[in-house]
Amino acid sequence: MAMNTCTCGQFDKDKYPCVHAVAAATFMTEKAGKELHLSEYCSKYYLVEQWALAYHRTIYPVPHMSDWVIPEEIRAKKVLPPEFEVKKGKPQQTRKLSAVEARGRGKRGRGSGRG
């Protein structure tokens, strides 16, 4: 606990106590008769003060396009869409599903389909 590490590796990676570290810290503080403060085992970057410090400066919104200063050599450039070839054959009607997407059930006509 003194080195803020655990054999599971999560404590080392996240810099935040894993369940094993919380259990060990709870056991140690109860044994010593102290009060448990998990903030002592967390990285300083999880503290509210650090978050406030990160966002202490004012973030200004992007001005309207009419207020943008664009150099003339940039304005003179013409940006065109990429060239493409129309594929031969019948166009695809529906998109292809990825490997993780579930296939939908087919449509049935009227009734239960029996009989």
C-alpha cells in the first residue's frame, strides 16, 4: 500500500485504488484505528482542485465565419471533392452489416405464415 501498487495492475495503470487496494487500505486503517481517506491513494489528477486548475482559463467560442481572417492565398485555392468512378452493375440497395451487428429477422407477409 505504501508504494500504491497491486498485483492486478489496475492500481498502477489507473492511479486509482482497485478493489484489492481498497480492501487492504480498509483493513490497515481499521487495524490502526484511523479513518480511511481514499484520496491519499489516488493520483493528484483525480482531485477537484486539479480539474479546476486545468479549466481555470476562459475558453472562448469560435467567432462567426464573417469575422474570420483568411489570407488571400488560402481563399484563392479551390478545394474539389475526390475523383471517383461509378461502379458497374446493379447498385446495392441496403448497406452491408459489420461482423458485430446482428442481422434483422426477415419480413413476413400477412398472417402467421402457417397453413
